[in-house]
Amino acid sequence: MIHPKTELKFISNEIGYGVVATEFIPAGSITWVLDKLDREFSALEFQSMEEIYQQILDTYSFRNNQGNLVLCWDNGRYVNHSFHSNCLTTAYDFEIAIRDIHPGEQLTDDYGYLNIPTPFRGIDEGTRRKIVYPDDLAKYYKVWDKKLLKVFHRIPHLEQPLQELLSEEMWNEILEISKGNREMQSILTNYYQEAEPTPPRRNGNGVLT
């Protein structure tokens, strides 16, 4: 579920629609939580679907660390990519604002941590990175972890409209991390690496198997 102080808005012809803040959202706010209405599809389920459904999932879903496609039921699926994203996912099935987000500003993710299946070129934002690759999470997780650690301790001290979607156990873990009694799990936990295809081998009779 996306933060309630947001709305869907047309951004531009190049970008299309995006999610923008309707009120000030301070750094450390939980901006999205995986909830019970979000749908998860296995690779097998995806392959068995008609093309029209596959196209929808290709456009609006992300892959979790099991390689399954996750489709957000609400406006969360319209959050756009940015190499300067103001939100980051965590290892706990929720995202947080890593800097203050002002009214009218888009909420953005870096698609590099969403386990995309194929590379794509993002809009030029003047950054060194121009292309998002499937293995970006393995390359940049340390950078993203540092950004998370700068604001993670703020979570318990802010109004969190989405807190009720978190289990008591998870909230207690957040409290322990914010107090320095427990280490934050790395964003690398979300990484999905496709298994390399097994090369064909010959059996004792010289037949490929």
C-alpha cells in the first residue's frame, strides 16, 4: 500500500503518470508496504497467461528475491524510476523516504533494486549511471544500505500512517535497529539471481542429456 498522502498525477508525455506527494513526507517515513491485497505470480503462472496479461505484469510488477512477480493493487505500481530516487526499499517488505519529499514532488524508486529481467535506459538525469541492469542490486547494495542507515533510526519517531500494516514482531525489530541493538538487514536480501542454465552433458553412451 502506498502512503496515503499521495496521489496519481500526469507528469509528462515522456514519463506518463506518477505518484506525487499531496503533503510533506519527512525522511524516514514508510512510503510503501507490501500488503495482503498485492498479488504475487510465479514464473510458471506468468508463462501460462495470455499475452495481454503478460504485458501488464511486464509494465507494472517487480520481482522479489524468489523470482516471483509482485503486482501492487493500488497506485504503488505507478511509482517511477529515478537514479536520484527519494525512496528506497528495505529488507522488510516496505520502502522509506531517504530524504524529505515536498508537496507536488514525485515519489521515485531506483528500479535497479527491483530485479528487472532486462536492462533499460533511464531518462538522462546527469548521473554516471544511464542504464538500469538486472544485477544492479548486487553492485550497489552497499551504497543503498548507507542511505537507508542514515534515516532508518527515524522511523519510530515519525507519524507512520502505514504502521498498522506491519506486524508487531517487525515493528519491534525496527525499534531494536533504531536503538542500535540490532543490525539492519541489507537491501541485498531482496536480490534475485536467475540460475544459470545447466549445460548439456553426455552419458556413458555419448548421448546428450
